[in-house]
Amino acid sequence: MKTALYCLCFISMALSSYCQSVKKNGLDIGDTVPDVLLKESIQNSLTNARLSDYRGRLVLLDFWSTGCIGCILGMPQLDTLQNHFGNKIKTIIVCNDNRKQVERTFKGYKKNYPQTPVVINDSVLNKMFPHMTVPHHVWVDQQGVVRFITYDHNATIENVQKFLNKEPLHLSLRKQITDYDSKVQLYNEGNGRWNDKIKYHTLFATYLEGVEHTDQQLEVDTATNSQTLRLINFPYYYLFLVAYNGTFMDGPFWRQNRWVLDVKDTVNLLPNVEVDSLVDKWNNYGVASYEAVIPGTDTRELFKTMRRDLNTYSPYTAWVEKRKIKCYILFNDGLKPSTYKGKDSVSVQEANGALMIKNYTVKNSVWNNLDAQNMFSPMPVVDETNYAAKVDLSFSKWLNNLDDPKGFREVQNELKKNGLGIKVGEREMEMLIIKDK
């Protein structure tokens, strides 16, 4: 009884020692290989041999499988190495398939067995050196320490000679992660273990429930030569405006009168729509999130990427084309250059709408005011004054209500007093077209 208990205890200690010597993910470079019994080879050239039998030699382990014809074609190279270096090295081919599978494979490919012993039915060495693809080579030095885990193309006479001469040898190292899940999105694989490797990406997402009060972000990092654009939970129309204006809140298409919506359900694409009773539907169909991190510092490329992605992933497609549309045309009706003696430009807007302008261009003063105060008009305001000099202007009331006949006449009178005129006409302009896919 005591003898039986002693034996069980010894076996338990041996198994514990083995398990501790082999890491969970296998042995790595610098680890000592435990002594392994090589029970069976296809040529019967190994009879209960042990790895320790080859201490003092370079041991080259070549892992293969019966599904790899390239492995079989490469086996003669191992014979060449063994014949060239004799008892200075020991080449061993390792396979975890059984005898029938191996015999069938060599017969099917009409190949003879190599001189190098082919270990079959292996489980121990394959667990020590886990791998996903073959051939997979492990170099074990004369003291039983792993020196290289590498590719088969490194097994050359030149490299082996350098190793034996203890010359500097730099082989391409091979690290195979056996638990890699190719069906999982890269940023989620392995609980995000690759996130520090992901340098650039674009991402499109629908409404993220509960994420509120996020600012639009545009960052250019010259140190890393990268740029980031991020808009979380923004309406589709806003995403398209950012993409096609190439800026935040600036550019020709920020006015609704510069869009053409060719969609069945305009609610999902119109701003300032009362949707309290349809808020869930609007969030699901009218709101999305976008993020892009790309190389370079030219933001034009960033917005170009955004346009491509929105046209690819969103329910809509958009483009810019010239169309003849009805508009308000601002023209020169006797403008005079500024007589203001100050150095700075001055613009003062009173609460009653009165506006005093000194030393400003028409574009930066009158046109800006007309455009902003009539932003919801279906007709854009076009500056055709062709007047580049700075001017002094004075208005006694707001320059709004152009769509109302009375308001239009009042604005006409205010402009006329300042050497300006406004009329209705048709002009060809670039328009942003947004259409259902």
C-alpha cells in the first residue's frame, strides 16, 4: 500500500513538474525543452528515443501535417543537412497524425519517406510548440534550450554552420497565436489586444442610444502624421454637409437652399423638424455616427474619405452638380468707395435692426447679412456686384423677409439708398444633391 502511494505521489510530482515547465501558450525562445520520449516514427528508425539522447547536438524540429504537400517537398533539405553535418545536428520531423494517415499521404503523392525520422502520433511536442500553419521549425541548442522558432526557409547549410560556429545569426522569428479568432472584428479580437496596432480606420455606426452632448472633432497631429474626424450621433443631413463643405459650419452648402433632396421621406433629412412624437424613429433612421483616422495632414483627404464612406454605408448617396435655380441677385447700383479714416473696419448692429458698416467689402457685410437673415428662404442670395473696394453703408432696419413681397420692397429701398439693388433671377449654381439609394 505504501509502495502504491509512493508511486502515485512520484507520478503526481512528475506531472506537476512537466506542467510547470511547459507554459500555457507553449515554450518560447530561451526556455529549456523538457526531456521527451519519441515513441514512434513512420520509418521505425526511432525506438523509444529521448530528446536527451541528442544533447550536445543542434536539434532541428520540423513540424508538419499530412495536408501540407510543401512540407513533404521540403523534407529532402533536412536529409541534406543531416548528411552534411553528421552527428553535430539531429533533424527530426514531427507529426501528430497516425500511421495510416501518414502512409496514405506519402503514397498519394508518390513520395518516399525521408531519411530524417518522422515522428508520428505526437501530442507532447505539438503542445510544447503550438502552431497554426506548417512547416514550423524549432531550433534547440546543445544544452536543450530553444534558440529559434522560425520558418523552414532558414534551414540552410550556411545558417546551421553559423549556429555551430557561434557566429551572429539573425533568423526571421515566427510567433503564432493559436487562439486567434479570424471571425471576430479586429478591434474586438483577443479582448482588444491589437488596438495599439490599429493605426488607421474608418467607422460608420447608426444611432448610439444614450450617448449625448458629444462635440464634433477634427484633429490634425503632425507628430504622428495622422488626422482624426469624429461625429457621434449627428443627423444624416449634417454628416453630408460636413463632408461636402469640407468644414464645420462654413462653405456653400450649409444653407438649405443649396440642397436638393430626392428622397421619399424628407423628415429624416430635414433640420428643425418637430419630431417629438417620432423621436425614436428619427433617431433610428435620421441619426448616425462617423469616425475616421487616416494618414496625412491634408484635411481635404479626410473629408474626401468621409464622402466616400457616407455614399457607401449610409442609406443615401450624394454628389454636387450645377443646376439653374431661382435666386436673389445683389447688384451694383452706384456703390462708392469707403471714406472712413480709421484703420479698422467697423460693423454695428442695433437691436431694431439698424446696421452701420464702415470700411467693409460688400461680400463681408451686406451679402453676409442678407444670406444670414434669409437663411430659411428657398432661394439663395448671389453677389453680382463685382465690387472689390471697401464701402461705408448704413441701414435703418433688418434686411430680412425677402420671400414676402412687402419685405422684399423694403429691403430694395434700404439697398437703393446705399448704391445697391436686388432682383430675382435664375443662375446656374452648384447644388448638393442627396438621394435615396
